[in-house]
Amino acid sequence: MIPDRSHILTEQVHPGSHALGSADPAGIVALMNAEQAAVGRAMEQAASALASFIAAVEPGFAAGGRLVYVGAGTSGRLAVLDASEVGPTFCVGPDRVIGIIAGGDRCLREPSEGAEDDPAGALADLARLALRPGDALLGIAAGGTTPYVHGAIAAAAAAGAITGLLTCAPVAAPPGCGHLIVVPTGPEVLTGSTRLKAGTATKLALNTISTALFARTGHVHGNLMVDVRATNAKLRDRAARIIMRLAGGDRDTAFARLDAAGGSAKLAVAMAVLGLDRVTAAARLAAAGGRLAAVLPVPPPSSPG
């Protein structure tokens, strides 16, 4: 039997978009733009659940645990996207945040919608990862009912991992789900097309989770991505500006410091500010858990008045 999903919020008909098929370009743009405002409101409603999930994941993640995203279709593609972007942003390996999409990576380009109906579909990938306590798995399903995602959550819970479901429809938590994160974006302009508002909200939620975890574990200094992997001209420029901001000096000096630090902006800042060689500065950072703030001198308090 094919389940009736007409009661799911993301499957319902939008009351204000009945003329979508006959609207002119300007009308479609106006309608789509107006609907995006719902994403911000939905994220506000999900704020407490997002913070709770991040707080639960942080201790294990700080100790080397992994965050695994699992989704199908658009949700899976967004999972892989966020996971793939944390490497160059925070200079970490691909084993810290892992994205799994139903049907395998070929489904990033070639849809395989039937793969989401198999509740055991993710089990082989999860077995290879050998989930354990300290790891976390976040299932992602816009409508909240995807069997592939529910099966992955149950398997992760059995392995002792922290679990969560990120959805854009109010649903009951599936078996094994420790954290239910609902971002209620409402019916889509194009009925059921969750690549629209639900997709935007999902990307924002995943960005929030991954950024918060890396900020909380020493990969961010202030609001600067001090662990940026300077592998191209744009990123070398960004790294140099970070070094100038935190350690002073001109642009040429910043690039020289970056090269002396092997391309690490964080290490370059520590070397320059502390007056240490590369090996000693790296050891000082390692002892501080990679937290640049823990090794830099505390600035003197500002004078009253």
C-alpha cells in the first residue's frame, strides 16, 4: 500500500499560488520572493531544537566524533553539499562531517527517487562507518516520512550514536530519534516541490549546525575562519587578510608569514604574535586544542572613559 501523505504540511496546496502556471515572469519572481520570508520565521521556530542538537553533539564531536548526514533526493544533495564544504572552510578531513545520499553519489546528478523507499538502504554505508558513541547522525527529510532516513536513524541509535531528524513538516519522532528539529516552512508555491522553501531552510539549518560545531571546537577565532585551507588565490588572499588583522604588518609580510607557516593562517598568527618558530607554535596550539584565543596574549583592558 502506498501511504497517503496529503496531511503532510509540505504536500499541501499553497492558497496563494493557484495562478502560478499562468503568471508572467515578474509575477512568479514576486511570488517566489515573498514566500522566502517564511524561511526566516520557520528557522526562528526551530531555534531551540537546533541549539539542543548542537549542544548534544558538541562533546563527542570535540573528542573526535563524527557528524553524519543522511537524506534522499534534495535532502541528500544538501547533506553532501554541507559535508563537502567544511573541509576547505575549517581545514579538516572528509571524515569529520559525512554526507550520505540514497542511491549513492551518482544520485547527486542522476535522480533515483525509488531509493528513498528502502528503510535498509543506508545500512551498508553505516556499517562501513562503524558508528559508535560520540558520533552523531542527522536524518534529513523535508516531509519527515522517508523510510530510508528512518531506517538510518534507528540503526545509528542502536550503535549508540546521537540521533536527530531535520524536517520541514510537523511529524512524530521516528524510532530511535533523540532530537526532532522541525523547520515548518509550509506548503510550497509549486505543490510538493520541497527543493524550494524547504530546501532553502534545510541548507540554512545544516549550515548553522556545522558552523556552530566548528566554532565551538576551536576552528573559528572571533568571526574569522582562521583554519581556512589556503589552496587557491582567493583563499590565500583571505588568509593574508586574517593574518594582517590579527598579527599586523602589511600584505607582503602576511604572505611571507603564511608561507612560513605552511599555508596555515592560524599557525602564522601564532608564530608572529608569540615570536615562535613553526614547530614550537604548532605545539603550543596543539596543547590548547587548536584554539587560537587560548595562546594569544590577553589584550590590556581599555582605560575608563
